Amino acid sequence: MVGIPRNDRDFAFPDSTLCEEEHELPTALDRLLRAIQCRDVPRIIPDFLEWANRLNHDDPYFAQVALEELRELPIATFSEILRWIDPVANPAHDVAHGLNITLGQTQFIDSSRLVDEFGVRVQHREVLDAVNILMEARQAAGIQMLIPDYEVFIRCAGAASDKIASVNFFGASARDGKGPQRNTSTWTEFTKAIFLTDPTYYQFDRTRVISLPRLKSSDRQTYNSESLKRIGRMKLNISNLRHLPFNRQRERVSQELRMLTRMKYTAQTHWDRSKRYGVLVDEKLLCATMVSFARSNSLTRMKGLVLQRGFGISLNEDKETGQALVGLGKWFRKGNPREPTKHFLNAIVEAFGSMSRIRAALGLLVNVSRQYGIQVPHETWSNLLHWAYVCSSKPYSRMYALQNNYKVNSTKSQDVIDIWHAMTSDPFNVTPTFEDYNVYIKSLIAQRKLRLAVKVIREEAVPFYRQLEDEHLSIVLDEVLQGVTSPGHQRRQMEAHKEHVWFHIASWFTGILKGASRGRKQREGDFTRVIIPNLLHEFGEFFHHQISYRSTHGHIQMTRSDVKPRFNFEQKLRTTLPNNLSGVVVKALHRKGEIDMEDPNFVWPQTQPLEVLDWKRKPIKRRRARGTAPGPNEVGREGWWKKLEQDLSI
């Protein structure tokens, strides 16, 4: 079994120190420019937020001084500042970059500090608010911007999953007289932002942008009423279990973000508009357009407009067998803007994977790679593996089964295993990361291959966690010796990744206990009698302080006093999130005359809110050892080192 590289954190920057020969200048802008000049990455975002807040200060004097500084700032310097806050070009600003922070994860580890109630990175929202302030101040100061500056603003809005802000920034370029200067890159970035095509934009959570089968219904492909009711009940039950509005619209909490892009004409209208403006079509724009068609559930346009007309590739799928027949594409001269590269491979997986067309994505990936001689990068294989896992998991696999049960949409856990073997064997020989192992191990547990799952955990995942422990300890010791008063950027980055890895390893063992409890063969064999007690002894730190599973002797429950709890249970009364009634119910009410859908002032009815007495887990927050390390005779010395020890154990 291959090892786990650290490429998820290759972009990490060490906590640099400011230039020693310079003296701290009084203004926030000076501190920001000094941090950029010295490449002090951990200080750039905090200093930028401070500068933006100065522009919007309650005291008119401070706001006017900051505005005068902005007015005197050269355009090139202003553009350089924006390039350093770009969330896509500078992923190291986000300490949890690449991590999918789920709603369930916030109950076990203290990762809720990184995301807000809508599941969006807090830092991305703060940067977007600061960028909005900067946009207003720039207009007040009469400063002109370059087209790449507007693109940075659009990417900031995309990272915050804010479509309205993306539209405003794109429109601002036209209002400022820069409409004719908008080029292919500008339209590509705008397309990616409003349709959330980049993993950074959908917070690395593929469930937020997966194409739901209910939204694919049309005159040619309809549901029976019973299937629609079952899907509606399924969605309502999932929503009622959520205590936070993850992936909901801020302006309309009852609606998910995907509802903004679900209509087929949305992406088509956007594409037609770009053509009317005479935008040069290149590979990146075609890739972004194909993913946008996937977000709007337009498989026909993906095949016809992008694959067939853009690249000359034909795709025919057999609904009964699920096999995909891929035809040869066009040959492009070297340097042609439409020449396929790895971006095209990534777009194929992102588009077809999000529509649960895993077999078609795999067929296109292999054939395009062979025809154009493109080596499939690791990120593309990893994306395909993750999309296969999401589509094979509940409730999406059940929803697609209720739709038509065609083989082209059907994805099983065995498909995940097959993709794993394909990517890790000849001729591809991809080295998996921890996130890839996470998907592989979960699929093994779903297939009840518990012994193999334990073997992979023991040989690959746990050694990786030990490596993170050593690196975390080394970073903390360096900070203690240097007299750092608060945790630095690199330490917080390491803590986020270490907690993330621990959470998934703990979830694997929880799944193993559940899998062993469900299967009669495992309960009656030596798995529950011998292997589970050995696992508790070998990997005790990854089991929660409360354990429950079944054996041949009955239901076993135990509370472990030798393990420090990472969470407590909290009883709280809450109201369920607002949800719109399904279309089937609303149309039935319309036929009965209880509502009038033709009324111009018609407001879509919502479900009756419920009062739920929740019994939720609440993670225990870290107890930071503040200040520098105390001397041997200082008061509170033992308490300071005790807090540091507890901090290292998390």
C-alpha cells in the first residue's frame, strides 16, 4: 500500500518575521504594505481587514485620513494588494484549505470557529465584507481599477459563495466604463463564481453542488407522484435534522444555494450573452461552461455544445448497461486556445461526476487522456473518486433509484473500489492522499470488508496521524522557545488538519462498530469477541469516551474513564429550519382551491415549523496557554504548562 503524501499542505508558509531594519509605521495601510513587501503571509489578511475597517471607521476623521491614503495610492500598488488577498491564488491564507468541514464535524471537534452558520469560511466572508468597503471607498476616491482587479473581487465573492456579490462586481466593471475591456478571463472567472465550479467556492463540500434527480425532471423525463412524495419526505427529514442552515441562501434561508442555478436556461442564457459580447472562446471558458451546464442540469448542452461542437467528442450512453461509448475528438494545432489540457480533464470529472454520470466521466477521462497525450493529474483522479463516493452514498443513491434506476446514474460502493484500483495501479500509479484513503476506507466499511479496512487504517492512516503529531509538537516547541505570545498561522493550520484527520479516523472506527453490530456473521464470529477489544487497546485514542456495539451476548455500552472527552452533550430546544412545500403538495392545494398559484402576489407556502428538543454534541474548546512560557518561580507556572499539554493532546 502506498504512503500518504503531505500535498494537501504543500502550500503552507512558515510564520515569517517582519523586516528587522524597518520600523513599524503608524497607519494600517503602511503595515499592510510592509507585510506584503516582507512576504509576511500570516499578517496580510489581518492587516488588510484592519485597513478596510479604517476606511469605514465610525470616526469621520480616521475614515477621511484612510481615504486620502487610498487616493494617493498608485494603481499598480492597489493591484498588488488585491493579488495578495486573492483566495484562489493564495490558498495558504485559509488554515483549513482543502478540508470539507461538514455540519456533523462541528459537533465533534471545534471546527465551528472556522465556518459561519451557513457553512462558509469565516475568513472568506470577512474578506468579502472588506472588499465591499474597498469598492465603495475606491468609487468615492475616484480611483480607476484594472480588469484583473475586478476578477480578484469576483473570486473573493466566489470564495464566500455569494452569487449576488459576484454579479455586482461583474456589473461594476461595466458601470465604471470597463465593459469593452472585459476579456475571456473575466467571463471565465464570472462563470466559475456564479455557478460555484471551483472547490474553493463550494467549500470543498460536493454535496452542495451535486445535481439532485428531482431537479432534472422535464416533459421527457417525469416522476410518478409517489416517487415525488418519497423524495419530498426524504428532503424534509434531512432538513429537520439540521440545526444550522448549511448551504442555504442568506437572503432566503428556505432555499438551498443550488436553487439559484438549477434552471436549464440560466447557464444557456449566460453562454449566449458571452457570445453576443464577442468573447473569444478558449479551453478554460469551455470547461467552466460545461460545469455550469452541469449545475443547471443540462446534460444535452454538455454533450452537444461543449463536447461535440467545442472539442468534436461524441458521447453515447446505454441506459440499460450503463456503458459509455466515446468517439475521437478534433485535433488541435499547438498553441490553439481550445487545445485540451489537464483543465479539460478536471472539468469532465467535475461536470459528469456532479450529475452521477461516473461511468461516462471515467470513459471520457481515459479516452481524452490517451488521444491528446495528457497525463491525468492526481487531483483529477481524486475528484472522480470523491464524486463516485458521494453519488453512491445515501440519500443520493436512493433518489436516483427512485428517478429511473438507469445504470448510467447508478453508482455503488464497488464503483469507488474499482476507481481506486484503477488509479493506484498501472499505468497511472497515483499516490493517494489522506482524503483519498478516507473515501476508500469508508467504501470498504460500507461493503462490510472490516478486516481490510482495519489493515489500511493501521498501515496508512494512523502513521500519517503520528507524523502530524510530531510536526505539531515541533511547531509548538519552536513557538515556546521563541517566546510567541499567541498561536501562529502555521500552528493553527496544523491544528485544523490534525483535528480533521482525527475526526475521520474516529468516524471509521465508529462505522466499524456499527458494521460489526449489523452483520450476524461478524457478531457470531471472532470479530466482536477478539478484534474489537484489540482495537480498543491498540487505537483507544480514536474511540470516543462512550462506546456502544452489539455482540452475541447482547448490547454492550461502556464509558471510558481513561480517555478525555472531546465533546459534551447539550440539551437545547430549537425550531426547525424553514422549508418550502414540495411542488406536488402545492399543486394539490391549488386544485382544491385552497391557494391560488396564478395570483401575482402568490407567496410559496412553507412547511409548519417544529419545536425540537435537541440532544446535540458540543465540542470542548481548546484551552490556550496565553503569553510566553513562565519562568521556574513564576506564579501559575503549572497551570500554563498543563494547558499547553491539553492543547497538544487535541
